[in-house]
Amino acid sequence: MFVEVAKTKEITVGNMKHVKAEEYEILIANVDGNYYAVSDRCGHMSASLSLGRLDGNIVTCPLHSSEFDVTTGKLISGPVLESLPEIECLPEEYKKLNRERRKLIEATNTYDLIIYELKVESDKILVKI
């Protein structure tokens, strides 16, 4: 069943939008005038990808910088685990917490995104759920 999730004018070229269709959270991206629908939850730790950055067909997760191709849903790279140099000047308790956080991030698998069938009818963007 296809449901309307947005109007084409809402998502200009190079932009994306979070939409809900029933219980599904979906990211709609406009790549060079073509619309794509993928899960709006990162395949790593479930952050909302629509809060990230879209560069061409690559969306970057705002949490750990994992990158996904919105045209295929495939994982491109990530997550980024490097520590920031500023962390070294923080109290030891925080550095310990950061080391534990990194272990958790490293142990969490990253999966490709779910892709959704999408069609445009007139000015309506419809997604199959």
C-alpha cells in the first residue's frame, strides 16, 4: 500500500526530510531531482539520519558519522571512532567514560538501511509500506 508522505516542493534538490508513515520513520532525500526513501534510523545506533548531512547521495549520521548511500541503503563507511584532541585536557573520570563509550560503539554492528519503494504522482511523494 502506498501512502502520501510529503509534497515535492517540501524537499528541494540536495535536501532531505523526516516523515512518518504509520509506525515507520522514513528519510526522503532529493538527489539531483530524484527522490529516495530509506529508514531514518542509522544502521549503527539508531540516530535520526535526517538530523545529519546529505552530500550528493551520501547521508552522514549526526551521531558517529557513519555514511550511507540513500539510493541503495548501503553502508559506505563508519562509524568514526577517533577521539578528539581536546579530550586529553578533561578530568580522568571523563576520559574513562569516553574509553567505555568507545568500546560500546566498536562492539555495535552497522547495518545497511531499509529502502522503501517510492513514487511521485503529480506533486505527491508516496512510499510503499
